[in-house]
Amino acid sequence: MAPVGFEWIVVIWYYATVVIGPVILFALVVLIAVVALRINGRLKRMMPAQTDAGAPLGDASGAAGGSDDDGSAERRRLQDGLEHARRELDLADAGLTRRERTVLLAACEGRTFASLAEEMGVSRSTVGTYCTRAYEKLGVDSREAALAWLERRSFAHALSDAGLTDGEVEVALMVADGASTADVAESLVLSEAAVNSRLQQVYSKLGVHSRAELAAMRGAGR
């Protein structure tokens, strides 16, 4: 006798849970297994390729080293560019014109007045005039003294980059130049106790312990 009414619901539920459910579950298990096997196979095929690809990199240590060298050269170029820009700014702050800055920096790099005159399209005497004016504005009288002025400013920037305050930079520069505590106090209109306090902060931030180490740090930057 055919099922009627509620009996159909019971029959459908029976076949869904007892017959169709296990079949669907079995199909899902098979599908998951097949996908897993395919993924595993792909990984196995990829691993040798990655190993082979890695081998040339390991063997090409010279090439990798060349890349590191290129990176170091690029960093050095950028650092030189930053240093040059800072020098330009320091000289501009000191009142030098563009041409005076150009001549002074070139002279400090060892360029001759003759080569500069040819490059700038002016006479040698004009280049000399620019250089003399630059010396006067910096309060120096020679190329060596101008170079020392620039190196002192470069050290000041390094101190600022290390986290020193403007007041601590002033003290550090004077102490590195060989000034005594009394001389620094008189120049900066501070008490000797205040100078010593700033100096201790300088030592702490730079990781040094004496005037000699501070002076050596400045010398190492030249």
C-alpha cells in the first residue's frame, strides 16, 4: 500500500538520512581526498623548482655581493648628497651667496681657481674674489680654516642627530675643541655647574665618558 499524508514525510526523511546522506558524505570525502592529493602533488612539483631556483642564488654569491656593493655605494652617494646639502645650508645661513658657496665648497674639495673659472665662465680673479668674500663671511683666512669650519658644523649635525639639545651641542662642540669648563661657562654665560650638567648629558647620550673620548669622536668623523 502506498504511503499517504504524513507517511511520505517519514519515507523521505528515512531515505535522506539512511541512503542519500551517506552517499553524499562519501562523495564529499572522495572529493576532499582528490583535492588534497592534487594539492600535495603540486607542492611536490614546486619544491624542486624552488630548490633549483635557490641554487643559482646561492651559487651567484658574487652577483649578490655586487648587489650589496651597489646598495652600499647608493647609500654612500645619498649620504654625500645630504652632507653637501647641509653644507650649502650652513653656508647660506652664514650669508654666503650661491657663487660664493660654490667656489668655497669646490676649493675645499681641492679644485683650483683656474678650473673653477673655466667651469663658471668667469676670470680667475673673479673666482678669487668670491673665495675671499666667503672667507670673510666665515671669519677664516684659508682653505684649511674653512674646511675646519665645515667639519665643525658637520659634527654639530651629527650631535643633533644623536639626540642632543642645542645647548648640549654648544657645550659638546666647545669641549671637543679643547675649551675648559670655565671657558665654556664664560662664553655661554652659564655657571660651571650648569656646564658640567650639560656635559654629563652629552656623555650619556653619546656613550662616552671623558673629554678625550668626545674629542676622538669628532676626529673620527673627519
